[in-house]
Amino acid sequence: MGDMSAAPFASVTTAPAAAPAGPSVGAAPQGSGRPVAVGMPQVPRTRRSREEVEAAAPVAKEKSVLLAAPRGYCAGVDRAVVAVEKALEVHGAPVYVRKEIVHNRHVVQTLEERGVIFVQELDEVPEGALTVFSAHGVSPAVVNEAAERNLQTIDATCPLVTKVHREAVRFAKQEKQILLIGHEGHEEVEGTYGEAPEHTTIINNPDEARTVQVEDPDNLIWLSQTTLSVDETLEIVSILRERFPNLQDPPSDDICYATSNRQAAIKMISPQCDLVIVVGSANSSNSVRLKEVALEYGAARAERVDFANQVDESWFEGVATVGLSSGASVPEVLVREVLDLLAQYGYETVDEVVTAEEDIIFSLPKELRAELKRVGDHSRSLGGRGKTVKA
Ligand code: SF4
């Protein structure tokens, strides 16, 4: 699913304690000027074969870190966070954001300090105020409510979520029953469901796939949340297809490239790890999935933390190899802080295991592009490192 086109397996050796500050590398979109993201240092790359890495770990048994890549910020999160920052610059505080702009405590706290007010629902926003919709998307009912209240809106929905919304609308027009695989109550699922509630049934897990009732087994299509476990989604689809052989697939994968790539990277390192630490918030679907995937793929233990100060020293009893990754809404500075802590515990050798290269940057929401053009801000123009995709 997504862009699984793997670059050659590679390892990057770095010494975090001595590393100089520098620009982001690997997955982190660039050029944002965002204050919440501090990049990893540029380090010399020592490419090793997969066999060499796998063979080295059990023999060495010295304390080391396997750092998964890609990890951290995806293009959709980068776009949403930059959109809020630019809105602050252009309009000044306060800027209202419906729900958390992305599911990360550090990002939310940092933006709050700069004058962003996060609300749960639009009735908390003063009439006419500037309001940003989060990366997870909103249903048409929310868009209509904003219009009724004369709110000035910026839609920071990730374009890959918007793609799923459009699919839902299209298949509802064709009178198909949509089986939406995802977690009920998650904002993204609420938004997609809201595009076609009469045509959509949410499937939360394999058990629900075994029991769901459909109107016409020959008129079904499945769609999914973008941040699910690739493996569990395939399992659910397989159960559904066994029951409904004519189930139609979506035109392209809904689980996004960033989710797929981060899971592929953690699958690669987990069999060699005594402990995997995933940096990410509890309400971040893709971060929670990363911890689950680490355990499924052989990590002896896996823990998720928001911040380095949540890492517990007792986890390291008898641990030689620590795996480290981060969810798609996590700025690299938080990974960096965990690396620094690990170095204090004696895990100074860091091998970065790269399973894919990412170079996607989404252009900013169109409402904002027009405003930035008006004020002569070209800092997020097309070009530079990475492949900018018009959203
Ligand atoms: S995880 Fe995927 S769908 Fe979600 S914001 Fe990132 S790129 Fe978009």
C-alpha cells in the first residue's frame, strides 16, 4: 500500500551526543521554517547490506540503537502545521483550530503558546473568526456549520484524506454500500463517514467483518482510514471477501504512503530489538499501530512515549538493542531527545535503518496560498528539495 518502493536497505551510523544541529534528513518535509521541528544532523552514511545488519546485532550484543527510517513528520502533517503557522503570521492571534491540528501533544502545546485556540466544536468559535480544519478532515455538516456562522476557514485536511472523502462521495452516488474500515470515533472516520452516512457502514475490526450485514453482497466497496495497520486491514478485507466475493476494491490504496512506510521500517528492525520505543501520542492512530506492529514482528518489548522524560530506566534491564521510531505527527526534536537520553544510558551507537526514501511535500491549502501571495510570502513556493504535490 502506498509508496512502498524501497530504496536499497541502508544503515546510517551516527553519534547523537556529538552530532551538530542541522537540517532535517530523510522523511521530514523541509522548507517550512516551523519552530516545532528540529532536524536530525546530516551524518555520513555507511551503507551495509541487510544481511550484514542482521548478522551484526546478535553477535555484538553491545548496547546499540536501530533507528527506523522513514519516521516522524509526513507531508500531510507538515502541511497542516505550516498552515496554522502561516495563518498566525498573516492574521495574528488568535487562530482557532477545530480539534487537534495533528495528534501530537508537543505540536499542540507549542501552537497554543503562539496563540492558537483549539476547540472541539465550532460553536466554541466566535462568529466570523478564522478557523482551521485539522489534517484529519471534517464532514460536510461541519463545513456547512462554519458557513452558517460566517467563519473564515482554512481547510488543512490532508489531501490523502480528501481523496478518501471523494471516493466515498463517488461510490455513494453510484448507490454502492461502502464498508469503511476504520476506528469509529476517530476524527478521520467521522469525516469520511459524514460524506455518505446512508451508504456507509464502519468496520472496526475482524470480528465486525465476520458479522456485518449488507443489503446487496454484489454492490459493495471497501474504503479505509489512512492510518491503519496494513496487515490488519488486509486481514479484514480477506474476511470480507470470503463472505462477499464480489466486494470491490478502492481505486487506489487508502492507507497512505507515510503509514505504510513507517510500518515497513519498524517491521525491519523489530526482530532484532529487545525493546522498541515509539515516540507518539496516545491518540495518534499511526503511532499506536507502530507499537503494535513492533510487537507483532518480534520486538521483545515495545513502549510508546510522548516525551523522553516518560522513558523508564527499568525498561533497559538486560536490553542490548533498542529500536526507535516515531509516528507521522511527531517532530524530529522529540526523537532527538530520546536519542540523547539513550546515549546517557550507554546506547551511543546508532544505526539508522532506511527502508524507503520520501520526498513528498504538499502545497498549502488554497485559501492560504492566495493570502500568502497577497502579502508577498513566497517561503513555501514550489521547488527546493523534495517533490511538491499540488493539493
Ligand atoms: S499520515 Fe498519511 S493521511 Fe495522515 S496526514 Fe500523514 S500523509 Fe496524510
